[in-house]
Amino acid sequence: MKATELRQKNDADLAKELLDLRKAQFSLRMQLATQQLSNSSQLGKVRKDIARVKTIQSEKAAAK
């Protein structure tokens, strides 16, 4: 997900997106632990998406 798309969302949508990404990260970590994950680069992508969402949330909080 791109930062421009995230900036258009409101606080509630960002919180929901963060929760969904955290669930996806947990699922990927469990797949990695049980050796079921075929594409390990997904973990890095999810981590970066989480960082993007948290950055946008902090930007919006600082702007208030």
C-alpha cells in the first residue's frame, strides 16, 4: 500500500488497517515457524506496510 493512499484514510480506517496488517504479520510468522511459508519476502513487505501506517498516524497526530 502506498503512503498517498494511506494519507487519504481517516484515523479509524488507519487503525483497522494496522490491525489487519498485524494479524497478517502474525500469520506469516506462524507459517515461517512451521516451514509453510514459501515466499519469505512477504514478511518484510508487511513490516514496511505497518511502518507506513504508523508513520501516517503519527503525522496526523502531530498535525492536530
